[in-house]
Amino acid sequence: MTSRSQAPILVWFRKDLRLHDNLALATARENGRPVIPVYILEPKAAGTGPLGAAQAWWLHHSLVSLSTSLEEIGSRLTLRHGSAEAVLGSLIAETGATAVYWNRRYDPPGVAIDTALKETLTTHGLTVRSFSGQLLHEPSRMRTGGGTPYRVYTPFWKALDASGEPPAPLSAPISLAGPTVWPRSEDIACWTLLPQQPDWAAEFSDVWHPGEPGARKRLASFIEEGLAGYRHGRDFPARPHTSKLSPHLAFGEISPAEVWHATRGLGGRIDTEDVIHFRKELAWRDFSYHLLFHFPDLSTRNWNPRFDRFYWSGSPDFFRRWTEGRTGYPIVDAGMRELWRHGTMHNRVRMIAASFLVKDLLIDWREGERWFRDTLVDADPASNAASWQWVAGSGADAAPFFRIFNPITQGEKFDPDGDYVRRFVPELAGLDARYIHKPFEAPQAVLVEAGIRLGESYPLPIVDHRKAREIAMAAYQSLL
């Protein structure tokens, strides 16, 4: 019989699919005992796995990558599906493990499962240890001067910034001791995480490289090529000034601390304001989790209960045309088509598309939030909910409802040459830049020359923005 001092430790991977800066893994290795890395595909009803189909695609490839990385250091990844309690119970019985380590998660379903599990396992004599590292702060500990959770972003950012640099990220282990006999692992192909027919994710791999190596390469590329000019350039969807790290962060393929530290010591090579604005985006992710941790119904209930009386009058047909990218407003349609083709959407365009759904079409923000959950590779339970409520005007520190994005002027300002629209709405590619964001105002001769037949090859606007704005404002006034 294996002595307790040599009994294996189960390291339960969740949304921390990396070897670098993984405190649970590093601590288990330092213990000197055999380590058994495990990933559990929990039931969909648990709410702790991929949030939608696009994330399922990512998870498949990320787990394959993690498995390869573990094999390179003499270990392997055990895959199991089922409830966490049942799977861990089986693995403990099979392997004789006496300890379970994991990195903390902060979504309400995950917190509930982990809290109950820790109590159950501890009661049965197991050692259970949880670690930080998924956020820059611990939501349970960071409070305002009055002892309450933060509700406004700016003071949250100031407090986070004043708390000092996050701990230096840990190196990846170069070896990992394993058990004499490895537990059975399921075949990931049997989990059917990838789309079958049709393969709507066919173009995802043109843009994304899931896994820790892809995350680290993406970070290095962004710092070298995209961080300079980030402060202003990040709002222009045709420019290379976004990091595209969000899905890697969502799956924990890279830690926020490692991203933060990578922006240190850049000297005069990159403007300080660019670095600060990028770090503020990391802080917004933390702030979103701070809100979700303390207000767990953030994705289903209006933060501001006054909005419970808002009359959402938009039609299912409007919603369908929005999801298809056929609203007749090119910047909105380009964003929705980018989402379908690549599982992502530029952040500025997300705000424009979200504002259009909520305020031009008067469709409940929760409908948009659910669609983004299913179609975004970087779908995140905290950022999704906080950002949709911010746009809708119903959330914490939200933009006022009367801030209604004009899809024409937003397009003209942030995609002035129409490069982004032309890429994702190719039927408008031949249109002069003067009309690329308002083809419905182009003279007939211009449309003919560009090969465009409004209402046929490209749709007419489903609503008149000016009138839609008036209707939305009248609906909002009824709440005051």
C-alpha cells in the first residue's frame, strides 16, 4: 500500500489550461509526490463548462494542446466527464490520491460546486487546497473604504492600481512526477465538442490558435506590433491594435498576471498611456468578476431594477436579422458576420452592435447576451453580462441609456475607409467610401456602378435610426 506521504495529488484543471503561472500545479509539484492532472467535462446544467458552441470548439483544441504540453514534461492529462463530485470520487478510489488541488473560479455555479466539494472531500479525510491566479485580485477580499464591494469602475481601478504589482508569474515545470499506474482517460473525440455538419467553425483556425503556446505567442506579437498606439488605435476595427488575448484569458491559457508583467519595463519604446489603457482593459475584466462574485444574478437581472419596467417591443424577426448581419447598417452587419465567421467581434463594434439591438430594435439585452455566449470564443460569464448591462444603461457604472450609438457616424469615425465593412460585407466592396456606411443614401448611379441592388443584394435598413432613437428615448422617459 502506498504511504500517505507518497500518495498522488489530483490537480484539477478548469479554466486554467496552462503550465506557466499555475499555482495549483506548481505547489503540487513542490510537494514531491506523484501528480495526476485531471480535466472534468461537467454536465451542461452545472454551468461551469464552455458557455456555448464556439467555446466548445476552443475547449477541444485547448485540451489537446494542454495534453501535449504535459506529455512533454513526462505527465499526461486524464479526461473524464460527469459531475465533479462523482468523477473526483472515482479517481480518488482508483488512484489512492489523498489530496486535490485547484485554482479558484469565481462564477456563481463554480463557487457553489467548489464550496460544497471542499466540505465533502475534507470530511472524508482529503486535503483540499485552492489557489489564486485567475484574476489580479481576490473579490472576497477587495473592498471599498466602507467595507462594501465596488460598484463603480474608476475607484475599483484606482484601488487595484494602488495595490501594487501582481506577484511575478511562475515558470512552467520542466518535469512532473506521475503515478505508477495512470487512471483511464476518455477519448476527447467522444465528447463531440467540435461542430459536425455544417462545420460553421471552418474559418476559426485561420484566426485562432487555442492553447498556451498560442496564447504566449499572441501576447508577444501584440507587445511587439500592437501595443504602441493602443490608446487610440484600439477603437478602429481595421487596425492591428487589439491584443486578441480575451479567449486565451477566458480559458486561463495565460494568466492576467503574466500579461500585466509583460507590459513592464518597456521604457521609451511604448508610450506609458498605451500601457495604462491596456492594463485598464485587464482591470475591466477583474471588475466584471468582482460584480459577478458579489451579485451572482448579473446576467439575468437588471442591476438597476428601474429597468424591470422597460417595454422591450422588438420583434423576433428583427432579432433574427441582427444575428444574420442583415440589418441594412453596414458596421453592425460587418460585426455580426465577423462573429459568425471567426467567433469574435472587435470591441468597438460590439458596443455598436449591442446598442443597435437594445436601443434601435428595442430587444432585451439578455437576448443579445445569450447570443454572444453561444457564438463568442471569448464568452465570459462576467464580462459578457457586465458589458451588455453597461450598453443597455441598466448596469453598474453604466453608460446612460440616452447614449445611443449612431451606426452611420460610428462607422464613418472608426472605419473611415470602409476596410472593415468591405472585409465582412463583400457585397458592398465596390462602394465608394462616402457611402460605405450609408448605402441607402447613395445615388442610384453609384449603386449600379458598385453592383448593388438595395433590398436584394444588400438589405434596406430594418429601422430608421433617427426615428428608432426617438422611440427608444420615449420608452426610457417612461421610467423616470
